[in-house]
Amino acid sequence: MLKKIRRRVKIIATKPFKKPRKPPQQQAPSNPPSPPQETTMSPPLHHRKQPNQPFLFPKVQSTILPDPSAFFSPHLLSTPLPTNSFFQNFVLKNGDQPEYIHPYMIKSSLSSVSVCYPSVFSSPAFFYQVFILDLTVSVLNNPDPNSKHVISSFNDLSVTLDLPSSNLRFFLVRGSPFVTFAATNGVEIVISTIHAILECVPNSSGTKYTIKLNNNQTWVLYASSPIKLSNDINKITSSAFSGVIRLAVVPNCQYEEVLDRFSSCYPVSGDALFTKPFSLEYKWEKKGWGDLLMLAHPLHVKLLEMNGSVTVLEDFKYKSVDGDLVGVVGNSWELKTDPVSVTWHSTKGVKEESYDEICTALRKDVEDLNSTTIGTTSSYFYGKLVARAARFALIAEEVCYPDVIPAIKKFLKDTIDPWLNGTFGDNGFLYDGKWGGILTKQGSTDSGADFGFGLYNDHHYHLGYFLYGIAVLAKIDPAWGRKFKPQAYTLMADFMNLGRRENSNYPRLRCFDLWKLHSWAGGLTEFADGRNQESTSEALNGYYSAALMGLAYGDTHLVAIGSTLSAMEIQSAQTWWHVREGDKLYPEEFTRENKVVGVLWSTKRDSGLWFAPPDWKECRLGIQLLPLLPISEVLFSDVEFTKELVGWTLPALAREGVGEGWKGFVYALEGIYDKHAALEKIRNLNGYDDGNSLTNLLWWIHSKDEEEEGFHGRSCWYNHYCH
């Protein structure tokens, strides 16, 4: 996160993240875009096998995981597959639940693809996008109308969905205002709707049709060559056609001219490239001619580098549950986030006059450490206990009390070693080769065990806690760190692998969404509302802990990646989870009643939690703060918002049965702006969250100034490197 005044980190990452690839060369044909030559995607190129094979936990055949071969093309099955992807519903159960591929909700079912430009239903407790069958694309005389779709290709920003029996291929690229598909073999295309068709009017060349529906929607259809359409009340049918079709809703009549102008250039895939710290570059493979028009969500707009290669169309907007999507013209984008420094200790240090109080609590907490009395075998709760103890070591360093570190080191070894060497017994880490990832012994046979870890749920949460303990233990005992480095790196790679190689053991960035710029936690479970994530702070802990592990091992590349993902997770949390007074991003009635989102879904915002109702506000605050770390100060750097949030939460503490652990997190945030009041409340607590302690709360309060001004990145050791 930040630097401690007396322990400034002096590592500068000079290793590039990845050499940027040259964009594909484009030629401007004299005719409109033509369809692809192939009907199936080519398999990826093979890469040379690495001489040193990375460590893998023992292999397991899970009894609960779905079969990926039902929807993924055979050539993809030899590589690790995504488990928290924006298109995950397309490959689960029947594959017929919608996914949100901005700005449209897309549903594939029975050899057809349905497109919806969603409206929003809102209430004070939640709001969500409503899916209806605005347009459904299929073909006449399909020889196998009940056949399933096939995922033939996927990238960071796109997925290619084939309907083999229909001879249709959909290039579903996130942020495209057009839905683009290619038809081959002269099929007769059918576009049906649940609405009444009022008009279907062609232009003079027959390459564009304007379609007006009785729900006040207007759509435009563009064809790469002349096409003849006929319609009745709710169905449009084409003559035999081979070529590319593009569909777009027209939210405002003035937008039609813009859509016309950019209709001839279409993306077929998109990648996100880490080229330097705190920077992300989007590159699309495109076909046709002209410039590429895409849509940016509010955080994109904030981070977009205006370097002359892009043009923002501020008056070209599509509605979204994530806020207005704004038009951006450009073949590639560069996004730059505010840098944050990842360090072991607090930003400003702890004042010496508070050492005695912290050391007294620390001595007691360390005396109570006993690995033989731990009553849980859950990877989540066990990981929290490991990370809790690791905090004691770093706090001991910060308050100059090394006497307790040997006991902490022993506890960390006693708790971590069995998970890494396979001797834990009742649980442990295993490797699944079907999807490509780490499972737990309990999770491999029980979908409810370890909070769904066996279905790839919450991996960045559970493993993040273990990585924190591993990073600290490797720091204070380098010999141990060297011994268990292969296991440490395989835990990290499970959710932070950047590679795309066919011989990778893990998918690329299992949880982190490179378009939304935050993580998802839902795993291989079908949800009508798409992916979801509850705790942004636990997601942040995963990337922060990986960066700390990079510091412990002298791996500047890992420090840079972990720091960059941490910065993006923070900015996403502040954009979409933190609800500020007067903010226009969300519906007014939801903003008025809420200061923080409970669970954020692809197409929904909910004030409830998985484990608590909306009125348990202390839980909502706490789950967006825990675990309490140095980097938490950056997450809650907006002091005015923090005051709003705490003021909104405090009345809930009067409710009967409120847990002391949750009170501790509320008081911790209160300490950002009222140190003395919070300190007295913390001293009177008689219990703490299982991942927290009196020592950690006292450290937090005593590392704050009398009046915090918030963190603005001024002490980031990457500042001069990036800017």
C-alpha cells in the first residue's frame, strides 16, 4: 500500500509486464465488411514446453464440477478454462441464462440468440435490469433446432459463440453498441420479437433497415451486402444470405447518424494488456474499414488516457446498471489508475507514546496463539486465523517489540505447513485438471463445503488469506520462504496467472474482470443475475497479499501486478460499492437509503448480504473493510464519505444481538476522523472478528493522525515511474 516513514520501500519495478503486441494491420476494402472465411475457430498455436514444471498439488477427480465439454469447443478443452467469466452462464447447465455484455443482455437457447436492451426496476433495497426478448435471431429450416451453442473462442474482452446447426457465429464483444454476427451457407435469417413491429424500412441499397417496435424502441440492422427482409407483426425474415449482420438499438434518434458512420468496422475479439504498472491497454481485433466505436463505463471514462488516439463522444450514451456508457472512438485504449504503494507497515507509523498499550495487547494475543486448539477445518476461516497471526508479526516490527516474533513464527509454520505439504488431514489443497485450478479436499466432493471453493467460488478470498501469512513468514524466515516458494507461487497463480499458454495450469486471472476492473466471486454456479461479488476488501486483500509476497521474494514483477490489480479493485469499490450522497450513478431511491452495496451482481445491486439482511448495516460496512490492513486506508481514503458511512451505520449498533466483531470495524472507520472517540469504544469491546484482534485495532487507531486528510497517492513509490 503505502510506505512507512522509517521503512521506505526502495524497489522500482523495471521488468515490463508484457511486451505489447502490434495491432493487426487493417486495410480499407472498397466494399462493406465481408464475413470470415472459416466456419470454425482455429485451435491456438502450441507453445514450447517450459523446462521447469511448476509445482502442483495432488490431482483430484471432483464429483461436483460440471462438464466443460458440453459447451466449449474441443480444441479449448486442453487448456485451463474460465470459472468466473462474464459469459459463465453460457457454459453452465443448459447454457440458457442471460449474460450482460454491455450494453445488451444476451441469451442463447435452442439454436437462437436473444438480445435485450434492458430497462431497470428499482426500489430502496435493490435494483436490477429486466430481461425481455426484444430481438431473437435464428434461421429458417434449421436441421437441428434443439442443438446447443458452442464457445469457439474467448478473450479478455470478448467471446465468440457459434450456432453450428444455424451457420451463425456471434462476435460478442463487451462495450460494443452493435451485436454482430456472421451467417454462412446462404441461410434465411429470422428475427422475432415479443413486441409488435411497426416498421421495417430499408435504405436505397438494401444494406440498412430501420426497425421500429411498439415499445418505443428503434433498432437498426446493417448488412455487409444487400439483403431482402420481409416482416409480419412480430417476425422479420430474410432471403438467403451470407455475410455480416449488425444490430443496434437507437436510444436517441440523434444517435442513428453516429451508428451509420461506424457501422462498417466491427470487432471480433479484444484483449487487455499489462504494459507497465498501473496501466492497462485494450486492443481489439477488428474487421471492415473505418474507426472502431465502443462504449466506456464510468470508471473507464475516469481512467482513459486522452493521448490523441481516442475520441470521447460525450453526448452518445447508453443506459446501464453500472451508469451511463459513453461512446469512445479508437482502435485501442490506455487506462491509467491512481498508483498505490504496497508496504508491510502503516503509512505514517505508530507514535511511540502508544507503543506500551499496543505491546500489552500484542503480548496477550500472541500468548493465546495455539495451533492445536483451532476448531475449524474450513479453508476460509483457517486462512483468516493464519492472516490474523501474521498481522502480529508486522505490528511487532512496527512497535519495535521483536520478543514475540519467534512465537508467531512457530504458530505460522504449524498452521501453514500442513496445508502446503499435504499433511493437514481433514482438508487440504488438491489440483483439478478439468477446469484447471486448486480445490480443497472437502470442496471436491461437497459443493457447500468451504463456501463453494470446490466450485471455484471465492478463491481470491481464501487463498488471499493464506498468501498474507506466507508473505509474512517468508519475510521473517527467508529459509522457510525458499523451501515453500513453489507451493506459494502455485497458490498465487490459481487466481493471478497472467499467461495464456496452452500448457498453463490455471486460467488467466480467474476472478479479476479486465473490463469491469474488479473481481467476481461466484464460480461455476448459474445465476439469473450473472456474476457477483460481496466483499471488495477481501478481494483487495488477495492482490495486496500477492504483492507483499513479491516483496518477500524480491519479485518486482509480482509486486507490480499485485499493486496494479489492488489499485483497480480499490477504484472499482469506490465507484460501484461505495454509494455517496447526491451521487447520480444509481437510482435516486436506492442512493437515498444506502451508503454501501451489499452484493453487486452483473445486472443487479442488492442491499442484502449472503449472510445478513439489509438492516444489519454494521455487517455491510464490515464486509467491505475486513481484513483491516495498511491498504485499507487507501480503500477508505475519502474521509467525507467515510463519515457518511459511519453515521449511517452507527444507529444499527443499538439493535439487540449486534456482534462485537462487527462493532470493531465500525469503530475502526470512525477512527479515521475521530480518533479519540473510536479508541474509547475499541477499548470497551469484549470480542473481535475471528480475523481481527485488539492488537490490530489499537495499531490501526494509533497509526492515524488527529485529523486525517485522506490518502491521495502522494507517497507512492511508483509515481515517478508511471507519471
